[in-house]
Amino acid sequence: MGISFYVRFRHLFIVVVFVATIVVFQCYWKTFSLLNVSSFIGNNVTFEKEEQGLDLDHVFDSDEGRNSRKGEIFSSSSSKSFEVENHENEILSFTQKTLHNYTQKVASDGSGIQSIEIVSQNGIPWLPKTSLPSLNNKSMTSSSSWMSKLVRPRPTTLTQLNSQLLQSYNYSSMRPKWSSRCDRELLSAKLEIENAKVISNSSGLYAPVYRQVSKFSRSYELMERKLKVYIYREGEKPIFHQPKMRGLYASEGWFMKLMEGNNRFIVKDPKKAHLFYLPFSSQILRANLSDNKKMEQYLERYVNLIARKYSFWNRTGGTDHFLVACHDWASRITVQPMKSCIRSLCNANVAKGFQIGKDTTLPVTYIHSVMNPLIKIAAKPPSERTMLAFFAGGMHGYLRPILLKHWEKKEPDMKIFGQMARDAEGKRLYMDYMNSSKYCICARGYEVHSPRIVEAIFSECVPVIISDNYVPPFFEVLNWEAFSVFVRERDVPNLRNILLSISEEKYLALHLGVKKVQQHFLWHKVPVKYDLFHMILHSIWNNRLAQIILQ
């Protein structure tokens, strides 16, 4: 019996040692993996630094984010298992090098733990200001839960964006607490649009650049005839009612200026309004309140004021209210206090809270002169465009350095540059390259949006949009594949082959589409039919119609 007990004890001891070995190995491997991927994950964060000005005057170089955020480190794409493709490895390599060049301002709380604000690429924090353990802290091994939140979402394809748009038509906003005459007018308009007579072309409209030209034509006509907007008078200048008309974020200012001065759509009696405009400037708000939480609280107080003073917000929960905001951080600071509103945003990132079918994309138009809002380029015809593709700009974000690595000075027909000189000669050269190229590369910077899309359209250069998860302007009505090319970020190494694979016949069709769609991207001091002001308003009207329900 003693021998039997000894044998059983020895077997038990072997099992315990074996299990302990596995546990130790797993803990070691988890720690080792965590330390190896921490630099990769760290590249998805932003460390706060001082803002570098709010109104740069350079021409045709967007500097997205440099004048709007606090020094961002670059993010990169990853699967759940942290396996990256060759292109993503290049992004990782670049961001790791960049990370060492940044000074991380950390503050010790006296417990050996450092406090760092981690912010995503569009300014939205995956974690609020919080205490994160340093790499040599034992608790790092238990931090996989928050690390999983830093993994960049899988890119959304154009096909998936189209699918989301179709699905959004089945979405209904909050049922109003009581119906109104305005609701019934909207429902009537919605039925008229759905039953619009099919037409191949409408006066001033080129059918191929629209999803359904018949419905758009009818919808636009009804908007001009029926839509009434009430603008809240509350809110102090300069954040409210004082538009900024120049610079990268001028789209929100131009819309505010033209909306508040419009006699066709504005009503003084809110009971007659189909939509309610919240006229604040996200850019000026950012300049006055640099803290994200303070900006969000400021807007929350404003909404509470509106809700207490008027009955209209409470009737629908804000679903018939809208805002127009171009600053990169607008999507974040409005997501809670104004989450039910129709948001017209430049930073239309579907992976960061932008809702197709409810929200709408505001085009980025860099305005250099209030008197001459859009520079007109004497565009060359296709036969005189001798270069295949062109890009020039600052190295903002993770993607552009990869673009230059693969294509700068690699092929004579690929004119891919970094930042060009900002003097008169540099501006002239930039415009000449754009005017002489078949395709203009619109690569994302820190954020998904870029003014290069509108610039390309002005110069009749087919836009090549390289920005995963970006919803292009007026996506609800325009058929972007009829006048632009979409390339996934991971396909940058194959960019030239993609463009060369487009037949001459297809290119000429794209070029024609660009010419025909130009009218929708023009600002006028006095708005004209189908121009940028009316298209922004129509997108808001369209999304409200799509969601209207009655009791």
C-alpha cells in the first residue's frame, strides 16, 4: 500500500509540474507578445501637445489636422491576431520610427504610474485620460482588455458603404410625441419622390453621376418649393452666428452665412419649420475651448437651453434638428449631446461613429479668398494630360509616407511629391501638375477627409480617393464611381497598375463625369441652383425625409 501511495504521489507530482510549466510558459509568452505589440498599438495613439495655429494660408496643401489637433501619432491597420500584411508592416515600421521622435509629456501621480491621454486618429479617445502602467509594470500583463480597444477597425469597402446606405432606408427615427402639419408635408413629399416619373436626363443634370436622377430631380424641386428651416437665435458670438469664411474649415462658415441670410428657406415661426438649424462653429468652439470635455459640456448646456425654452427638440428628440461642422473633432464633441441630430460633417468616418443615412458628408473646401471663394483653373482637355497621376502634400498621418516610399521618383508618369514650396512658383507648379494629370491622388492625412477631392474636381482631374472608411460628399444622391476611383489603403503598392488597368474609354467617361458634377461643389456669394449650399441643404432634407414617420 505504501508503494502504491508513492506511485500515485509521483504521478500527481508530475502532473502538477507539467501544468505549472504550461502556466509559466503562457504567462511568459503573453508578456513577451504584449511587449512586442505594444509599439504597434502605441502607434494608434495621440499624445497631447500645443496646437499650432488655426488658419494657415497655404494654397492647395490641406495640412489636415496640423491646425486642428494636438500632435498625432500615426495609426496602422491590424487584425485581431495582430498579423499585418506587407503594406501594414511598412506603416508599422514608419510609425515606430516616428514614435521615437516624439516627446511624450507624461505626469507621474506618485505611484509609479504614468498618465497619458490616448486619442484615436480622429481625436476620439479609445480611453479617456487615465492612468496607464509603464511597460515594466506587472499589471501590463492584464491590460489586454484595453489594448483590444485600440485595434483599428477593419476597412469598410465602397460596396459595404452602398449596402449600409440601402439598409439605412429601413431605419426610422424616434417617433414624435405628437404629429404636426410639417410631418404630414414631409411624408407627402417623400411619397412624391418615391413615385417620381422616370427620366433619363433633367435640365442641368447629367444622369450617370447620380444614383437615380429622377428621384434627385424631384426631391430637389420639392425642397426648393416646400422646405422651411428655423434657426435658433440663442447662442453668443463668436461661437454662434459668426461664421469663419476662410481656411480649411470654411465650409461650415459659408453654409452658416448663406443659411442665415436666406429668404427662401428661413421662417421666423418655428411651428412652420420642417428642420431646425443649430448655428455654431466647431472651429471657433475648438479655438475657445481646447478641452474636449469642456466643448462637449458647452454643447450639452446649449441643447438643454433649447429644450427648456422650446418644445420642438423634445417633440422629436432632436431628430429634425441639424448641425453643419467641419472641424476634425466635431464628430466627437457632438456624438453625445447631439447624437440624434442630422450631422453634416467633414470628418465622415464610418468607423468612428458617422451614421450613413442619418449623418451626411460636408465637402472640405479650402477657402483662400472670401471675395473669390474658389480658384478657377483653366483645365486642359484629356488629350493634353500627359501625366498619369499627381500628388503633393505634407506627411500627415500614416498613409502618405507609404505613398511616397512606393512612388516618389519611381515612374516618370507618376508625379508624387512631399510638401511643395508655398511661394508663388510652388503654387503655380502645383496647379500645373494637377491640370496636366489624368488622375489626382486624394490620400487621407490624419483624418479621412481631404480638400484635394474638391480641388481635383475643379481642375477636371479624376479623383483617386485613398481613404478607408470615408463616406464621400452627397453619397446619398451621387454615383461616385461615375467620376472617381477608389483605391484601398493596402493597395497603394499596386496603385500604378490599378490606374493603368482603366481603359481610355473608361477614363474619358470619368473625366466627363467630373466636368458634369463640378456645379455641385461651387460656392457662390449668392447661391444658385444645384450649387454647394443647396446640395448640403438637400442632403439634410433627403436624410430627414428618409426617416420621417407618423403616429
